[in-house]
Amino acid sequence: MTSRQSLGIDAESLLTVPPLPTPDPDRPPPPKAMMRYAAVQLFVERASAVLGDFHLGEDDRLAVAGICHRLDGIPLAIELAATRLRVLCPQQLLTVLDDRLALLNQGSRGAPARQQTLRAAIDCSFDLCTPQEQWGWARLSVFRGGFDLEAAEAVCAGEELAREQVLDIVSELVDKSVLTMESQRGLGRFRMLETIREYGRDLLRLGGEEEAVRRRHRDHFLAFAGRAEADWFSARQELWATRLHLERTNFRAALEFCMSTPHEVGAGFVLATSLWGNALGAGNLDEQRRWLGQALARDCEPTPARARALWVDGCLALLLGDISTAETRLDACRDLAKRLGDAESLAYAVQFAGLTALFREDFPAAVHLLEHAFHHRRHRHRATGDLQAEWTSLFLLALAYCLTGNPRASATAERCLALCEAHDARWSRSYALWLLGLHNWLCGDTQSAIPLLQDGLRIVRSGCNLLGVAQCLEVLAWATAQDGRAEQAAFLLGAAQTAWQSAGIALPGLGRLLHHHSACEARLRGSLGDTAYTAAVTTGTKLTLDQAADHALGEPPTPLVTLRPQHPPTPLTRRQRQVIELLAQGLTDKQIAAKLVLSSRTVEGHVHRLLAVLGFHTRTQIATWAMENAPPRQREHRATGSVRPGAAR
């Protein structure tokens, strides 16, 4: 027998039913490869039943991939959506899927009542919950992209629910498959499928609680961002970066609340500006600027929060190459800070005006402004314990010294590194190593520069610091070219180009850094010729950041052109093919072992050998390769009655 909830009996066997695999909605494969995804197969089958004949063509590829993704790969949802093709084309269907539950309200009359519509199926599950669990379901629906227990307690606790009840409620919702528990980057998190979340949001609106719960959600992440900023320059820097990355959709939801709710824009200022340091490496500068732009346009009150938003937006505009806007924002910040007597914002305005001058190659002005900002802020930072601000001032001054050939460059860069090491701030340490590598290269000491740059790259390759990866790859390309390895340098230059694009930052397209980039390119074209140079750069641009780091560090590389070979390099055994098929279904080693009547250790060995045979690094890559390269096959079992994955079987 089957159930969505564990019965708690001795002979019970639990098996998690995952969603049907779906293609990447942003980069779906060609139609033929799309048909190897179970969700797409189901959609096409049901569409053919409705229309008499439905062939997945190039025109429908993006829409069908988007439909399957938006419906979380839930079989019942996909079947119900396909019935709407009687009156909507796939592109129109994708457009109206924002309200999934209202759209998918008609199903097969021959099915049990609870399976005839998606809403009816979810209604059935909701009715099986206790009142406390129903409140929890509704309140947890404000999260996006997952949440941890601390966040759940902050948001759920209130009327009807005490904080100490939340853990039990979350546990029960996991048992009932309303929530799924997963580990992301070593951190335990809970997740609610979008369709289930939308149902909860409807409940929250009907209960009149939506604004109050969203405000608690906003307050939690406002406090979370404040703790991250206060503790940023520490041994927990990489942990904070990981947690901020995992919560990015929740921060987005909190900012939406601030911008759409009267009298909340001030909190939006604080939330958006508290994340500016992390945004430099996370690759979302454009989005960060959009939030800041909205806040600045909606609240013109002359406050310290507005002054801070002006210098943060000026800094981000500068890194995106918009020098004119950067100067306008920093000038406005300086004027407002003087009116308010806000010494901190005034110092930041001067500091980033110095960086602007550096990018404009006005070196005397740049050094003067950055020295002024550093010396006037140093004692204040030490008194307040703001180590991140102290380090930022020191780093920018050292960068100016490096690019202008100032004899104090080496000592200042070493101080940057020493400050990082004293506080074990690894994210910042990668920048300091890059700076020292750049300085040594500029001084002609290529042999010392390369190991420093490689050390910096080792730190950032496994984290969320896209800017750090781009910087290290770029200067490594320059140093490698000077070392006489032209093809390798061109390869790294292409990889750096992709890294810069991922980081969303205009560098090295400004000032003296642009000159060094252009000089490296000219040197490599001269050594290799245009055709060979272009081929090497193009190959480099196709690498993932992990592959590029492997190559730059001289480690065994992942296959360079594609992570999904059309054929395995050696024939697969029957057992290996069975393991691959079960991996593609999302099963764990333990579940595969139960299916194949093997030990978990034996299955683990099969997986490790498959990674080596196929040249992959992760189980996900094996599953993706299997779906895109195995011939289409009939599914033995299709859980069309399942509302969501995570059901106990």
C-alpha cells in the first residue's frame, strides 16, 4: 500500500518519490533531446491525447521546458496543464501559469475526486493536517527557495503558534510531504514546491495574515543581513557567503515587500545596502542596483540611510563601467553627508571618488583621495571595530599604489594580507593574494606572481566569489603570456572572459587594467596568429569556472568542451547502466541498494567508478547525461496521483 505520510509501523518501507526530471528552462536542449526528460514525455503524451497529435518542435521547445519547470515536474500538474491545450498554445499556457491552482482546476472525470484537479488533491492533503500544521503551512509559504529552522521559528511564531511548537510542526509537515528536507552546501534546509507554496499563500491571504507574516519574514532577513555584515571580516566569512547565496531569493522577497508596502522603503534601504560587499562577488550587481534605484526614487528624505544608498549605488555603478552615474551618485552622497554631519558616508564618498579617479587614470587625484580616506578613517574603524571598512580602505590604497608604481605598494599589499590572516578572513584573503600577485607581475617577477594568483584562485573556486575567480584568471593569463606560454595564456584569457560575464562586472575594461588586458591580447595574437589565438580563446570561454580553475592550477581537467559526452569512453556494464537509470530518477545510494538488492557500499563504489569512467565530478552530471543520451523508454510506473515529491511509499 502507499501513503503520503509514514505510518510508523515495523514493516513499513519509505521511498521518496522525486519530481519528474525537467530540462533547464533557460537553456533547453533540442527537441529530440528534450524527449529524454520524463516530464516532457508525459506532457507530450497528454497533449497528443487532447489534440489527437502533438509533436514537440523548435517553436514549442522553450515554452514546454518552462511549463514543466514551473509545475515542479509534478505528474498530475503536468497532465492537467496539457488539457488546457484545447484552448491555449504552449506559449500562452506558460504565460498564464503564474496562477497554477486556478488554471489547473479541471481533470479527468474518471479519476477519484481527490485526483481530478490539482487543487482538490492538495485540499485532501490540507484536510489531513491539524490546525497548527495548517497555520504552519500557510505561514511557511512566504519563503522562497528554501529556509532553515531558525527562519521558520522567526516567521511562524505568533498567534496560535508558540516558537517552541515550530520544530514539531515542521517535522510533521515533512512527514506529510508538504515540506522536503535537503542538505545544500552542508546546511540543512526545508523546501516547499512552488505549487504547494502558492496554495499556502492563498490561505495566508484568506486568513488576513499576509502582511503581518511577510513583515516578520522581512524582519528576520534584515536581522540576518545585519549579523552577516557585522561578522563578515572573520573566520566565518565563507560560511556567511554561502548562507547569503542560499537565501538570495528570500532577500528578494523581503525587498519586494519593502518596495510595495507603504512606509517600508526605509527598511529597504538598510536591507539593500547591507549586502553590498557580498554582491561584489556574487554576480548580481545589476539586480542590486535595481533595488537601490527603486528605493532612491521612492524615498527622497535626507537621511543617513539614503546617503549610504547613494555611495553604495555609486560604487556598484563604477564596477559596472558607468562612471558618469557613479560620479553623480557620489557627489550627491558627499553633499547629503555634509548636510547631515554623516562622517562615515562622507568618507565612503571620498574613497570611491578616489577609485573613480583611478579608473579615469587621474593618478595624482586617485592617490590623494584614497590616502585621505584611509588616514581619516583608520582610527575611527579601529575604535568601532569595523574591520571590513578598514580593510577596504587599505586594499583600495594598495591597488592605487600598485597601478601607479608607488614604492609603498608592496608594504601596503602585505598589510592587507596580514590583516586577513590575523582574522582568518579567507574571502578577503583571496583579494589580497590577487593584489600581491598583480604587484609582483607589474614589477616583472612573474615566477613569484603565478603562485600567489594560484593560491588566491584555490580559495575562491569552491565558493560564491565570482569576482575573485575572474580577477585571478585574468592576471594569470597576463603572467602566463609573459612566461612564454602563449596558447595556455589565450586559453586562460577566454576563461577569464566567461568569469567576468558571470560576475557581471565591467572590469578589466577600465583604466590601466584595460591597457594590460589589451597588451596581453596583442602579444598573444602576435605569437599565435589570429586564427590560433581565436580558437584558444573560444575554447577557454566554453569552460565552466571549475574547469577553468583546474586548468589554471595544473590539476587534472574535467573534459573541456562538454560535460555530457555523447558516448561513454568505455562500454558500460549491465549493472552500471542500472545504477545510472536509478540515479536519473533521483534515488540515493541507499534507495538504489534496496532496488538492486546490493549493499550501500557496493552502490557507492559503482557511483565512484562511473564518475571516473564518464569524466564527471557529481552525481547530477551522471543523471543529466543519462537523460540526454539514453534512448527514450517507457516508464514502469508513473505516479500521476502524486501531488508532490517526498511522498512516503
